[in-house]
Amino acid sequence: PFVRVERLLSVGLDWRIITRIIRISPTDSAVVLTVPLLPGESVTSPGVRVKDNAVEVNMAAQQTVMQWDSTLEKTDKIELVAPQTDQWIEVWQVDVSPIWHIDPSGIAMIHLNSEGQWLPEWHPWPGEKITLQITRPKAVEGQTLTIDSSSLGIKPGQRTQDAELKLSLRSSQGSQHTLTLPENAVLQSVAIDGQTQPIRQQGRKLTLPVNPGKQEVLISWQETKAITTAVTTPLLDLGQDSVNTNLSISLGQDRWVLFVMGPRMGPAVLFWGVLIVIFILSLALGKIRLTPLKNWHWFLLLVGLSQIPMASAGIVIAWLMLLGWRRNQTVTGWRYFNALQIIIGGLTVLAVGVLFAAVAQGLLNSPDMQITGNQSSAFFLNWYQDRSLSTLPTATVISVPLIVYRLLMLAWALWLAVSLLNWLKWGWGCFSSNGLWNKATVKEKVIVVETDKGTL
């Protein structure tokens, strides 16, 4: 053969053929051939002579390659037949777009892939053929819009409740998306990619324009709702399932959070676990007869001290226990006795200081309910859920006005003041048992003097 005819069929949105004539024979002479076109093929390259549905190939000496482009009519079947000739050999390749499916029949293909791309190739002998059955797969029904994340935050007030919804949308085509606002919601603003949009709600419905690609939506509204003991995020229907849901409740510093409820990944009020430990510890301390404190005395004392570091509370416990132990001690030596009195005196000053600090903490500062989890605090609580249905999950915070905490701490402070007077009276009796201070005996003084003179 003189040449190799390579035909590359590109089956995509448009069907095209690239035909290359590659010289095999020596280049010292010209090559003149007539290469037939495929049924439905139309040459688009300029300067190519077509006659009787065939291309007249005229390659000058020293010319090794000739190429032309063509379009191909779309059909459900293409037949490729190698001509009965010894002047050239043919090579066929088919590049199929994912929107089409081919089912070849006939001779076996030589290659399936080329540089990671599925590109079947055939090397036919004269007279051999292949048939390509071409179909377009039916589109599988599915959603064109994805909600990558949603963040719903509310801020309860004395008369109204402000709410803000942030959505991260990703769409494959332009459309509209409708979501359902809560009852009695009054739309304040809608911003898409930072640009305020003149969109109005229709009843509870809010329709958003969706552009192809990714976009950020910010929706703000108000509800005529005063803050109550139980604050719950509103029921909001996004119109379809979503992922990465964030809920947040922002409370003012005039609220005392007691309990929280919502998705698993959220805050927890650890104080109630501490309260159980305090109760058990109070039962244990009440069984120790060194002090006059009963179980309920210890419980009330430790509950008030729970608002300061536990190490400080340990100082008060150690002080009371040491006083009770001191009452039962007998004099064993003036040095030991006086050292013990100094320790008790210093510990008394520390313990009384801790009690005053606990009173100040309770009356002047906010309660420490040990709220932690998902970057939450006493005034800002966050929840997260990885997958959500069309209606977002809800979160609830149970709180009371801070004045309730202040009144309870005031009552505790008054109880502590009365109790502390009784404890100090009892403590003075323990401290002065067997005397307040012991002096060295005469014999001990003589020994000390003689030792200083070096006689011993």
C-alpha cells in the first residue's frame, strides 16, 4: 500500500470526522488517490476536492501527511467498510462523549484506551466492516439543586425574636426554589452573594432565584414573640433535604441557662453532673463527726462554693475538718502545738476569704453552669447535624431571668452569714481547746541557754 487512511469519529454534541492520509511509500514521487467518504459525511476543510462523494487525494513528492475535517449526520447506526483495494490500509477510531453509548459489532477492536481515555481502535483488512449502534442514554431523574450548608440563628428579645438563615446553594441549572418561613414571620431582607434582592414573601412562602453554580443566600426575618422560659428555634422548611445544618441561639446576659436540648452535636450543661457529685460528697462528709455540719449543711455549702474553683472549696472543707480534729488533740509539745495553732489561724483567714469570694461571685457575676460543646458558651449555644430532612431540626434552651439566680445567691449568702457565726463560735472553742498558745517550760529554757553557751 501507498498510504494509511486514519479516520477518527468524534461523537459528541456535534458529530465530526478527522481524516488523515499518512504516506507509507517513499517520498520521491507524488501520490494520487480517490478516498470515498462515509455516508452522510460532508467535508468542511477548504482546499479539499470532493467528487462523487469521494476526496481526490493529490500528495506531492516529499509530502507525508494530508488531513481534512468533516461533519457527519446523526444516525442510530454507522457502518464502516474497508474498501477492496491494495492502495491503502484503513485505521478507525471512535471518540464517544458520555452523552452517547455505542454498541460495536463486527471485527474485534485492537485498542480500548489511549492515554487514559476510552478510544476504541480497529485495523480492518480489505472488505472487513464494523457496525456501530449509537443510542443516547435517557437522563436519570434527580435534583438539580443541592443545599451544601444551612445556618439558622435566632436572638430572642423582650418583644420580638430576630432570625437569620444562611444558605449555601449549588445548582446545575437556573431555576427558582421555594422555602417555607415559620408562622408569623415578617421578612426583613434577602441578600444573594452580598447583593440585596427585592423579594417579597407570599404568605409563608419565599421564592428565591437560583443561578447555575454556587451562591450564598442570607435571609432575615422577625417574629412577634417575647422571650419565655423555653426558647426553641423555629420550624423552617427548606423545600428539600440538606446537609451541614447549624443551629444557634443567642441569649442576653440577663438569662440563666438551666437545660439545653437539640441535635447530638451541641452544648451540654455539665453543672447538673457536678451537682450529683456534690450530693454524694455531702452524704459522705455528713457522716464524719468531726464537725457539727449535717448532710444538708454540706450540700448547701458546696452548692454555693461550686461557682468558684473547686480547689478553693477544698480549703473550706479542710479548715472545718482541721478545727474538729484540733478539738480532740492533747498537748504533746509546745513547738508542735504552737505550729498547729499558726496553721489553723492561717487556714481560717484563707477559708473566710474563700467564703467572701463565693458570695461576691454569686451576687455580682453570672452563674457558671459549665456549658461546653460545639464552641458554645453561657450566652451563645450552637448545634450541628450532618444530614437534615426538608424541615430543619429544632433546638431548645430552658432559662430563667438572671434575677432568679441573684435572689437564690442572696438567700444562700444570708444562710451562710448566719451559719458562719455559729461555725466561728464552734471553731473558736476548737481552737482554744487546751489553750491558745503554749510557752516553753523552765527546764527547756535552761537547756536552750546552755546549748547557746556551748556547754552541751
